[in-house]
Amino acid sequence: MAGRNRSEVEAEIKETLGLVPHFFSRIPDDLLDHEWEIFKRLELGETLIPNKYKELIGIAVHSETKCRYCTLFHTEAAKLFGATDEEIQEAVHYAKNSIGWSGYLNGIREDYDDFEKELGQIKEYLSSKG
């Protein structure tokens, strides 16, 4: 392990989360410190996107990837960071709607260049309205 040894990292995980989740205990020794640092920074730390919104994004993404582990994790984390049930429902509904449009546009093989041009026109129009 290039960084700290496993017992040091697991002690920090336990101090932070109250236990070492099983999925962390299965990460190989040489990767654990690195994976924990990334997890801490992205999942627990303050980044440019506030934690509540990151977790709502996570719910939306994983409602569509159909990963029940990640959906559960991000739902509970979103609640810890102050998300309401209504916000969680909206995130999932937004994901459903966005994926639906993606399926439609790709299914009809919408010309990408035309789409990009029209989107630019819409953006310009809306920007001009204030």
C-alpha cells in the first residue's frame, strides 16, 4: 500500500461512518487508502455541487441504471443532507423524463447538427428575454 496501512484507513472509516462497511473491507489493501480518499472527497466532502444536490443526482442516475445498492445509498445520503421526499421524487421523475427524451431522439435518429443549431437558437432567444 503506497499510503497508509489498512488498519489506519479502516480506523478512519470507522471513526467517520461508525463502522467499516463490508464493501470497503473487500477492497484490496493496495487500493483501500486511495478509494477511501475519493469516497470521502466526493461523497462526504463539500465540493462545487452541494452534497444534497450531488445525492439527488446520484438517485436520478441510479434509478435509471437500476442499481438498488446505489439508489438506496444515495437516497439515504440525500435525506441526511436535507433532501425531502418531494425532492427525491422530482429527481427520479426528471431522470425518467430525460431518459425518455434520449430514447426518443436516438430512436428517430434526429440529426445532431440540426439539434445543436436549434438548441443554440433556443438558448439565444431565452437569454434575450432575460
